[in-house]
Amino acid sequence: MSIKPIKQSNSQNNFEDNLQVREKVSNILSEIRKKGDMALFNFCQKFDGFEGGNLKISSEQIQSAYKNLDSKDIQAMKKAAERIEQFAQFQKESILPREVELSPGVTLGHHILPISSSASYVPGGRYPLPSSALMSIIPARVAGVKRIVACSPPDRSSGTIHPATLAAMDIAGACEIYCMGGAHAIGALAFGTESVDPADIIVGPGNQWVTEAKRQVSGNVGIDFIAGPSEVLIIADDAANPEFIAADLLAQSEHDPQARGILVSTDEKLIQSVLKYLEGFLGQLPTASVARKAWEDNGEIFLVDCLEEAAHLSNKIVPEHLELHMSNPDTIIPQLSNYGSLFIGNWAAEVFGDYVSGTNHILPTMRAARYTGGVWVGTFLKVVSYQKITKEGARELAPVASKLADLEGLYAHKLAADLRG
């Protein structure tokens, strides 16, 4: 196998910093659990700069948000919401309750039940992210979740949730919306306070404080997954469009200085063309300072001999987003097993998945796609089994159950089986 690194990542993980974050988050969560609203309001003032009297967003504030937005922006969010809902509904219809009689008198099956309550964390930070509100709330609503909570930190310029994010939460169908962010918001959603009832699952991306808080509350409440900086890996051959690839790498890089863009190609000329376009775009982008740092620190390029090598390397890296820019992508797809979401062909830009194609953009990072997919309607559904057993069926099962119970030394189990034998 011949894999030649053309550009490698310069980033280094600071384990000491991670330990500090872990300890500080633990303290924040402990305070929320002990003191409820008192701690929550203190943290909202300290970390979010929140000065309002009520964390819960009113209907008047929602209507005000719409008035502060351009009608074309609202229509774009509604169109995206429509497509996300259509695909979520399609997915839900693929999850069917089933029942089978395995033997006479022994009927087994499963029900599909929605989670009772969910919470969607929508980041604020560098940019408003209304798309994350749509992606985390709409699948929950389609799944049938009765109580959908959403939260986001206040925008520094307005002192409350950014109008675009707030309108998106409303369009998506949130039942309750709170102006709060960070680890303390995760604590409130997990444990509950006097003014915020706890949820059964928390989904959505966030910074390292949010991510660490989700890790620590997991078990007390469900979470989607532990997510890190966003990632894209592009596999390309000589038929690829280098301009498209450069734009897609920078679209990933502008998310965050820690974002990761990776190109794996069989063609060295293509790689050089991509690098030229990258530099040209960086001279124009308003977000160039962030995108350049992310690309310089975390960007990687590999030259490989064949697409099979590219597939092997991609499966090892396990990217969040995987784009295939090649003449015949169908030949490589069966070899790909580890990715969060797949974008097939030159025209299938990751940005479409981020916003409007209909698939979800809340996806596993940090190699988590080895064992899980992204947020989808099934994230908010429980597949729960049941059994119906007649006297005839019990007589067939009882001797086996009795023997296994005796083997394990669980004699009340044996008794319960023997009484039905």
C-alpha cells in the first residue's frame, strides 16, 4: 500500500486542558444539581452575560424575532424545514412494529414508542446556527415526542437568543425555549431546576464545555453522542473539479479553528490545483482568518495509488462527512464502512446536507461513526419488545428455562419456570 502524505496536521491535543475542562464542568453540574435555579441564574449571568428576568422565551419574543428577520431568510428556513421533515417522515415509515409466532403459543414482537421529552441544544458562539435548531427539533417532532425543549445562549448584541435561531426553533416546533447555554444549560436539562423540567434525551452540537457536560450527564439522561470539531474527508480522482473541492474544504474549515478538512486523491495534478484554488479563495473569504488557521493546523492531503487505498484510509480516519468526487463513485461505495454521512458525486456538496437536502447534519465526529450514525428520527424512538405466551407455549419453554436457571443457581427463576411446565 502506498499512501503519501502531502500535507499533515500540525495540531496537538492538550490533555492537561481537557482535565481542567472536565473538573470545571463537574463543579458546574454539581452546583446545578444542588442549588437549582440559584446556580443556573448565576452561571447564566457569569458565562452568558444574561441580564433578563426570565430564561424562558415568551411568545412575544418569538414574534419579535420574526419581525427582525428578512422575509427571504424566513422562507429559506421554512423550505429547509419542509425537506428535513419529509426525509424524517420517510425514515419513520421504514421503522415498523412487527410480530411473529416463533412456535405454537409463543408470540414475540416489538412496539415503536417515542421518547417522552427531548432537549435540543443549539449553539450560539461565533455564528448563529438556526440550521441546528431545525435538524435537532424536527426529527423529534416527527417521531412523536410530546415535549420538545430547545435552548441557546444569548446573542451578545441583543441579550437574548439570536432572531434567526429563535425563529428556526419555532418553525421546527419546539414546545419550550430557554435562553441559556454552556455546561450549566446541559445540567439544567439533565437534572432539572425549579424553572426547567428535565428532559429524557439531549441532542445537538456544542463547544468543549457543552460536549464535556453531555459526557458527564450521560446515563442520568440520554445523549446523541460525544461530538468534537467538525470534519470532512474528500476522496477524488482525476475527474474531480478542484474548484469544488477547495470550496468544500474551506466550508468545513471556516466552522472553527479546530475543524478538519482532508483530501485523499489518486491524482497529484489535482492536488496542486486544489491548493491554488484554496489560496485564491482564502484571499476573498470574510471568514479567512478562521478558515486559514483550521486548514493550516488541521488540514491534511494524501496521495494514494488507487481508490481502494483511499477507501482503506477513509475507513481508518472515520470522517464525519465523506465526499466522493470521482467518475464512478458506485465502484468504491461498497468498500466504505465508517462515515457519518456520505455525499456522492461532484455536485453533492456537504453544504447541501448542512442546510437543505433533507438529511441531518448532527453527525458523529472523533471516529464515533465506527459505532453510531447521526441524529435521525430513530434517535427519538424506542424499540421495545413484548411477548404473549399461552399455556401450550409455556410448556415448551419451561424445561429449557428451568435447566438454565438451575445452571446459574437462580432457584426462584427455576421455580417460576417449573410451575408453568
